[in-house]
Amino acid sequence: MVAPVPSRVEECRRLPHPRNVAIRTALVHSGELAPSVEACGFFDAIVTASKLLGL
């Protein structure tokens, strides 16, 4: 698994974007998710792939 904090936080901060656009983080996954990923607070949304596809 890729550690979301702090390297991913820094990557999101460096993304070029207009000043009036917000960067939001989301994780789409399939299968089980470690509780530490949910608890880290990095992702604004955590969605299963099946829910995203409407299955």
C-alpha cells in the first residue's frame, strides 16, 4: 500500500490549479481496506469500486 501521509499531501499541495479550484482527495478501492487508511483522515471520500459502478 502507498502511504498517503505526508508524501501524498505534499503532492496534492504542489498540483498546479487555478486559485478558485479546490483539490479534493478520494480513494476508490475493491476488497478490504485497512482501518488505518480510513482513520488517517487524508481522503475526503472513500468509495468501493462496485458502489462507484452502481453494482
